[in-house]
Amino acid sequence: MTIYLPIAELPVAIFTIFAMGLAVGFISGMFGVGGGFLMTPLLIFTGVPPTVAVASVSPYMAASSFSGALSYLRKGMVDLTLSGVLLSGGLVGTAAGVALFAFLRRVGQVDLAIALSYTALLGAIGTLMLTESVRAIARSRRGGAPQVRRPGTHSWFMRLPLKMRFRRSRIYVSAIPVVTLGFVIGLLGAVLGVGGGFILVPALIYMLRVPTQTSVGTSLVLTLVTMTAATVLHAEANGTVDAVLALVLMIGGTVGAQFGARAGQTMRPEYLRLLLGLLVLSVAVRVAADLVRPPADAYIIAPVEGPP
């Protein structure tokens, strides 16, 4: 069964898109990540224009984080003060990211920028995850205790001014690195269509020493608000949000996440990280391969956007 995507301007098999949402939702539920950093490249691989893929994944990310954020809020595992400070930078970063996205689109370099950014980001994260998981597996086979890495109490950002006390997280740190972290996550979300949880959660845990469950809940709230803002801004400024595509992805992702969460509970954490690292690296390799592969058509005719 084929449907027509009005914004992407191409026909697609609805069950293929649904299966992609199902698969990424399963991975998201299994590994506890948002999945946007996988969904956007997969859509591009199927022929969806990168501009539409990035913008249409934003409502998918907002919807997927809504139920999780609500659950953590009910359990009191969200630091609302920390969320507010992160959002002060995150919303500015989202607006800046949409503006940068629009500029790259006007100059005709948005596709290249997205591909290069994904290659660098996924390659670095995948390599780090793979290295850490292999070391953890080797330690467990030798019978060694897992290493718990904690940041030093005298990190340079601990000495910055404008310190605030975040009671739920039990930390007393400067607001400057918190706002900067929110800005970076918002910028990445708007430009690449990623929620940023796979960056924000480790940063909160290892840099700011926020408890793990509070980090996850706070990250979900930030993802919900920034991705909702990105959806509205992309629709208004760029007109690249395909509602039909986003709806099919949301349905598949919601169903897949339920099964993925159950499957993830039966596997050891180090093996989960190993599989996710391999998956992230494979996507990075595929994106990089598309960058160097000769195009099917050396010359194309396309309308020029913007004023003549």
C-alpha cells in the first residue's frame, strides 16, 4: 500500500515507514535512547529529502518522550529547577538551530552539513560506546568489579560564577555550564533532528553528578519541550514538517517501544551498550559511504530557493 507524502513530495510504502518506526521504537525501548539519531538517517536512505527528514522526526521525538516525561514527573524524578535552566539555553539553541537550518537551506548546503554532522557525531559516539562496552565485558569475564567513574570535585566548571542549588539533584554548580549544555542540545535537535538524550544524560551524570533516574527524567522533559518548539519553528520558518510521515512514524514507534523495553530488561547492560555501539557505527559508516559514492546523475535541474 502506497501513500503520498505531501511535503516530501514522493510516494512511499506505508508499511515500510511503519516498520521503520516500529524498529526504531523497539531500539529506543531496548536501549533507553530517543532514536532520532537513527530515524533521520534511515529516512534519508529511503529517499526522503534530508530537510523533510530532520523536521518530521521532531514531532516523532516529542511524542515518544511525552509518556516517559509524564511518568517521571508523577514519580518526582524530574528536577524542575534544573529543567528550567536547561530549557533557558535549550530554547535559544533550538531557535538558533532552526535559523542555521534555514540559512544552510538557502545556500544549498543543508544536505552536506547534515551528512557530515551525522558522520562525525555517530562515529565518535559509536566508537566511545564500543570501546567502553568491550572493556566492561572483558572486566566481567575476568571477574573484576565494574568501574564507577565519578568526576573530580575540582573540575574547572565547578569554579565558575552564578552558582545555583538544585535541590532535587542535590548539586550546587554554576548555571553557565547548565545553560550551555541546554543550548548545545537544542541546537543539535533543530539541525539534526535528534533529541540529544544520548548526550545529555551522560553529561548530567558524569559532569554535574546528577542521580541517574533524575538525569533521565530531566532529559525527557528537555527533549519534549525542545522538539515541540523545533516542530513549530520548522513548520513556520521552513515548511518542512510532513504531518503524514510523522504520524505513521509515531504509531510505529509507540508500538515498538513497548516490546523493546521488555526485551532490554533481559540483557546485561554491557551487552546492550555493545550492540548499540555497533548499530550507531554502522549508521555512521553508511552515511559516510553515501558522501563519497558517485551520484547516479552528475547533473540535476532543481529550482533555486530564495530571492534571485
